[in-house]
Amino acid sequence: MKWTITADVEEYATAAEPWLLRDPVRSTVMLTVLRGIRSGQFTVDPLLAWLEDGDVVAGAACHTPPYPLALGDVPLAALPLLARDLIELDHDVPAVGGPAAVAEAFAGAWWRPETRRRAERLYRLGTLRAPSAPGKPRVAGPGDLPTAVSLIREFQREAHVERTADPTPVVAARVNREELVVWEDDDRPVSIAGVSAPIAGMSRIGPVYTPPDLRGRGYGSAVTHAASRKALDDGATEVLLFTDLSNPTSNSIYQRLGYRPIADYTTIHFA
């Protein structure tokens, strides 16, 4: 087995995209990152890699700093090889995320110690069930950009996710693609949810955020339902979302909406 590493997105896509598309559900993060790179929403050149086992592509990885290194569902034996190659390139990896066993295997081969981790669960929508909450949804437009950036920044800070990343470029790109849904009550935004445009029939919900002083009123459930409905209306056949396993409330809310667990994922941060 060997890894090929490049910064050329189309070289990477030619090799790795067919492997990612064989299972869009478990490749959800990698596929949405690839689309983001192609659309120019990231401000730093990416590091892109694919794994070959003989003449067959058997895995992929991508890193768009300051976000974690993202790993697909690759053979565990290949992770020490990737760690070695990145160390030889003197490439900094502040965190790694992927299927739990894959992230663990990379962390075990990486040279820096773990400082913290976030355990998540990937869910797939079954039959969508509607909640009840005051207000109504709408797709965020250009005039919502300052509010949307503020809410996503609050989400990053509270969830300890990508706290050093400026969300403005990503939020602006998602507004342009009509990928953010706002829930309004009394004509003010009270909750927000992302919904990715379908890729190979797959769409992912997230992030979902309601400010602390507005919780307990059903807004988070309502905006998640609205985003899920939009994904289905836009042609998605698989609607996915990730939940933080340390938050039992959100896990139960999503299951009441009709989401069912698929697999566990982990993000591991390094010193």
C-alpha cells in the first residue's frame, strides 16, 4: 500500500472521487469538503491524499487547515504509513477526524500526544416526523450573513469545534448555495441549521444551533425538520447528520424526528 499526496484538487478527484462515491453516506464529510475546495470556500491550500493497494484506490484523506485532517473509512494498516508520510513532509496536523477506529489508528501512529476528543454518531433519516414549535422556517439570504456568521461562531465556541476558524467564508458560500435554514419566531431568527446540497443523492444536516437563552421551545427540532424537508425536496435520497455523543438531549431529539444511527466517529486533538 502507498499514499499519494498532492495539492492539486482535480488530480485528487480523478483518483479518489470514484472511491468516495461508492459509499456517499460514509464519505459524507470527504465529499462535502471536496465540493468546498472546488468552490473556493477554503482560504488555505489543501493537502489531499489517496491510498493505493496495488492498482486499486483503497482510501482517501484531506486536510484544509485549520480544520482537522479528515479520513475516510480506510484500512487501519494504512494509517501508520500516512502518519509517516506527513511527518516526513513536516505537515502539521492539529487534529484528526473520521470513523472511530480509523481516527484512533492514526492517533496511535502520530507523534504528538492527544489533548482531547469529541465522540460523534452518524445518523440516517428514516421517516421524517414533524415537531411542533412556534414560528416558521426560511432559507437564509445575503441579508442574513452577519447573523448567520454570529450564530455559527457561537456554535463553534460552545461545541469546541474549529474554534480558531473564521466561519465567514464558509457561511457566505453556504448562503450563496442556499444551504442555511433559519427558524424565525416573531420575525427574528432564533435557530439555524445547515443543509448541504445533495451529492450522489446524499445531503447532510449541520451545524444546528440555538442560542442558550432560546432553548427549550422546540426551535432546534423545528429547524432540523425544516432543513431535512428541504434536503428531501432538493432530491436527496439519503439525509444524514452527526450528533455529539456527550449531548443526550440532541441525540434523543434527532431520533424523535426519524433519524437512526449508522456508525460512530471521533475527532482527536493533539498537543
